[in-house]
Amino acid sequence: MGDFAEAFLLMFRLLGSGDPELLGIIELSLQISFSATLLAALIGLPLGAAVAVFRFPGRGVLSATLNAFMGLPPVVVGLVVYLGLSRAGPLGELGLLFTPQAMIVTQTILVLPIIAALTRQTIADLDEGCREQLLALNTSPVQMVFTLLWEGRFSVMTAILAGFGRAIAEVGAVLIVGGNIREVTRVMTTTIALETSKGNLALAMALGLVLLMITLLLNLLATGLRNAAARQYA
Amino acid sequence: MQIRHLTLITMAVALTIAAPVRGEGFITVASTTSTENSGLFGHLLPTFEAQAGFDVRVIAVGTGAALQYGRRCDADVVMVHAPAAEEEFVAAGYGVERHPLMHNDFVVVGPDTDPAGISDLETAAAALARMAEVEAIFVSRGDDSGTHKKERALWEASGKTLDNVRGSWYREAGAGMGPTLNIALGMGAYTLTDRGTWLSFGNRGDMTILLEGDPALFNPYGVIRVDSERCPNVKTGMAQKFIDWLLSDEGQQQIADFRLEGLPLFIPHRQP
């Protein structure tokens, strides 16, 4: 129990101290994971909805692929992005390796299948009648996708939160493509891994608690928003 | 409505992605976990960066991985501790020249009860041989790092073969020095570590240094600029400036001044 008590105390001290390096790390974590989740949502929401609504060849395979890719091993994605962005790789000219941008790209790849697959299921579960009605109204495919996404917005939001959870909690991939460079690509999870490797277990645990608190706070906020919206539209 | 939302979201994405972009004023140094985790770079870099006017970004990995970054042109400078591998790196045309930078030593650590009784032995090779005889648990880095290369050389010198013992008493962590020490502590095992990481390690528990001072445990660090003929993206000017500073009186003095609990972690190559 001593370790956990120490970690809790340390967490409050860390948060109370307002240490600029820690705040910078938290800010970068949020910035990267927000960006990745937004990018993934921009692609994943219409993609998931389209797979649910339209019939086209290969639809079953695409749907199964999206489901399977929810379990993409982060370290493999990290390695693939590393090989692509490395100076010796095909996109080396961009000079993106070991930058926050590389980390955003990596997290986007990890989050995209989660958002797309969960959205596809959400839209597929929507009342069949809703779709027929839209077809009868002669809506364009684009309008139809957006209307259905709006209809399922609360479940879609859960999909986005699940994606964000994956992004903010991930360590293996961002370590490879970001390099855990102090004040450049060091985020919450890589800091926790680093402090663990330095044997500073209480500090690592305290940082882990900070990460948990942030994730919890964001999810509470999202739930609050959702409830407020639900009341308004009820 | 949706179009306006989309525009807003796209702008938000563009802004968040654009924000972390910084200028070209940096070099990338691939180095070992021992130099970064011990806090050496945290001690050296502020002084240098203030003088030089550009940043030094350190990627801390094992020596094998650091040299690989150099081969793939992903680093401007490598600072590692495996002289043979470094010479090979330079000979193959990836690096310009190896400069001896500093040194410390490796130590054999283990539980203070010392079940294999190695603390009265003189050499690391004898200690490893003893461990093999009594089958005391030994945790190896197993990650092709500088420490792992040294450990393999010591096993060779011990005359003991590691065939057929992997997974029993000889356990390969496949991890950095810190995680390996954490594992060794958890298993009550022996391991080989560089002194810098050991002194700065926060979770020593009941582990202690059981063997030190054997000349075979010498641990030299070298610094190498990646050759711009092979890697045109290497920032030669800045990279050389950093190396020159490390080798200068001031840089060497800064290395000597880096202490933890009063103990020096690295000895500069040249007495400044």
C-alpha cells in the first residue's frame, strides 16, 4: 500500500507545483491525441457510415478489415511509420521523423479503424425505416451519410471517445516515431515509461494517475455535454 | 450546418498540427539510455544550447539501435559505448571519425546476500563462470546495446557457453538498462550495468555492487558525426560544433562536473 499512497501524494504535489515541464508534457499529449482523433474522425465517420449505408463490391471485406484493424498492434504501426518517415525511407525527404506530426500520423492510423468500425455498427443499428425514409425523400448520398451520423450522434460520440482513449494511452508507437525527445516529443505515456526505466516508480505511478485523471475529466465533460444535448433535443 | 462544422473542425486540426512545428535550429543525437537517463544530457545541454543558439535533440536508445539510426541517416551525431561497433560504423563509411569522449565502468550488481558468492572474486569473467556453475539467475539486456555487447564478451572470456541455458537461469530481458535492473530486482538476480545508470537508478532495493574494478569492465564512450556524403541531410556544421564543444576544455570540464550524490558518473577522456 505504501507505494500507492506515496504515488497519490506525489500526484497532488506534481499538480500543485504547476511545473512547466510537466504542464508542457500534458499539453503536448492532449494536442497530439486531439489532433489524431479529429483527423481520424474526419475520415472515419463518413467512411464508417458509408460502409454501413451503401452496397458495393468488397463491402463485407472492408467491414471485416475495419473490425480487425481495431486491434492493430501499436508497435507494428510505429515501426511501419518509422520506416516510412526515416531518411532512408520513401517519405524521408519530409523530415517528419521524431516530430509531433509523426506522432499524430501514427495515432491517426491507430484510431481510424476504431472510429470507423464503431460508427459503421452504430449506423447499421439505426432504425432501418430511417434509411428507407431518406431514400424515399431522394436525398443525395452525402446528405444521407451526414443525416444518419447526426441521428446516431450520441453513439458516434462514444466511438470518438474510444478512439481518443486509444490515442492518449498509447506508448509503443509514439516512442518509436517520436523518440521521446525532452520538450519536443515527450508525452505522458513516454514519460511514464522513462521514469519506470529510471526506477522512479512512485513518480511514474503519480504521472500515471495524472493521465488517468485527465482522461476521466475529459470523459465526464463529454458525458455532460451529451446529457445537456439530449435534454435540449428531447 | 454540417459544412460550417466541417470547416471549423478542419481549421482546428490544421492549427493543432501546425502549432508544434519549430525551426531548423536543431540537431538530432542518437545516444544511449545511460547518458540520457543518468541526467548527463540534462546537465550538458543547457550550457551548450545557450552558447550555440540551436537545440540538441537526444534520442536515447541502446547502442545497436543508435548506430542503426545513424546508418539510416536519422541522426546527425551518435554518442555510444561499444568501440568495436563504432569503428565498424566509421569503417563502413557511415560515420566520419570516432572521437573518444569519456568513460566510466561497468559493475556487476545483485542481491546483497550474494547467493553465488562472487563478491570475493577478482574478475568479472570469474564471477560469470561462478554464476554459471551454481546456476544463479542472471538477467541479460539481450538488446544488442553496448552493455549487452560487453556482457557477451565477458561470457566469452569466462569460458562458459550459454547454449541450452536461455530461459532457465540465463534470462534475456530485451530491454533497456533501467527495465533490466527492475527485472533483476524482482527476480533476485545478478546483472551487468554501467555505473552511471546504477548511480542514478531509483529502485535499487536490496541490490548492491558485488564486483567492480576489473580492467575488463572499462566502459569508453565515443562520439561520431554521421557522414554527410552518405546522408546529405546531416547538419554537418552544427553537428561538428557540438562535437568540438564536447571535446573542448569546457565540455570535458562539464562532463567531469556532473555528479550524483557527490560521485562522478563519467570521467572525461582528457583531463581538462
